[in-house]
Amino acid sequence: MLRKLTAILIFLVPLAAPAVENLYFDSDGVKLHYLVAGEGQTVVLLHGFSGSAVGLYLEPGTIDALVAAGFRVVALDQRGHGDSDKPHDADSYGLEMVEDVRRLLDHLEVTEVHLAGYSMGAKVANTFRERYPRRLRSVVLGGYGWPWQSARRTLKEAREELNSRTVLPGNDLDALAAVSVGSYDLTPSVGDLLANDVPALAIIGDNDTTVSREDFETLADTMAGLETVVIPGTHAGPDGAPYKPIYAQKLVEFLLAH
């Protein structure tokens, strides 16, 4: 009788949420914050413009889903965002954000990872894939199409543009302006996309108006080895695709297959 009761009590206790560590590392003089949880193959997550690792991946449950599926998750606050340093010069962004990922992998002492980015994070991820394909098991591009290149602009123009752009609260607007200017360089070449041999997945919301369906389809037609998924949702906001459980579900399904 005692054994039976014990079994019932264990069944009723909910599973504990995975322990999440808050850590920092130095990326060529810029202090970057990242979250770590779980064990297994490493998945690196990159958030979008004005977002953070906590807001895009921890709070919606994506990190929990990946950990439950047997992955070690590393979610980076990209420079200019979250609890990472926020330089105000445009030269500190762009390709430096790609190099942040490489330095993070070196810091973690991992050779190959799955890399998943959303929106701006997908720009960084796809440019990283172009530069360092041998360091990737797979790449996931959320809320992303091609060609999607930021316009050439000055810091002043970028700062003024932020007044009419959706920006999450708590951000350093001068840093975000610098991010915007630097993002012009985060675009792979046509030749690279045609020759891609890294397993890749693109996910977009069916009501995404930031990334046009035409650009999403152009990406699908151009990038070799790319799988595509359309799920319910917008690009961002309360109905944003990455905040829905199906986003994490599709991410996990793809990563488990690779």
C-alpha cells in the first residue's frame, strides 16, 4: 500500500522547470550576456531587433521545449540589447555581431552547433552560416526573407526613424540606431545561398507584414537545402509567431531530424 501511494505522489508532482544560468563573456572588449540551460547538442538562439534572450526565448517557453527535447540551449543577448553592452558607434555592429557568435562558440569550447535566429537574429545567423558553415549542424531562420538588406542610413537618420518604429521598452535608442546602421552588412551573397550545404529551415508567420511573402518565397527558391514552414502569427507583437508554442514545436522537430 505504501509503495502504491508513493508512486501516486510522485506522479502528481509537476516537473521542475530547467535551471537557467545567467552568464557573461568578453567578446573583444564588449561584455555579452547569455543564458544557458540543459544538456546535449548545443543550440544557440539569437533574438530580433530591440528584443532579448529572456523576452523572445525564455518567457514564451522555447528554451524549456528545447531542453525537454534533449538540447543544451545558449541564448545570447546580442550587443546593443538586453543585459549586454551597448556601444553607440555603428562600427561596433554589423559583422561584429557575427563575430560575437564565433567568439561565443570559442568561449564555450564547442566546435559545431545548431544556430537559430529570429528577424535581425536570422540575418546574423545566415551571415554566420556564410562565413563559418563548418561550425554549424543546422541553421534556422525565423521571420526572415531574401533579399532583405537594411537601407544605407546615417546614425542621425536611424535615430529619427526609431520614433516611428516598433521598439520594445527599456532599450538604449542610440545603441539601436547604431545596430540599424551596421545591419546593412548582414546579407549573404546569391552565390553562397545557391551553394549552401548546411541543413536549413525558414519559419514565418502567415500574417508577417515586416517580411513580405515574396521575399520569403525568393529565399526558398534561392537557398539550397532549405525547408520552409508557415505558421499562424505576425512578425512581432502579442500575436507574433515566435511567441506561439507551434514555433518551438517546429524548431524542435527540425533540430531532432538533424
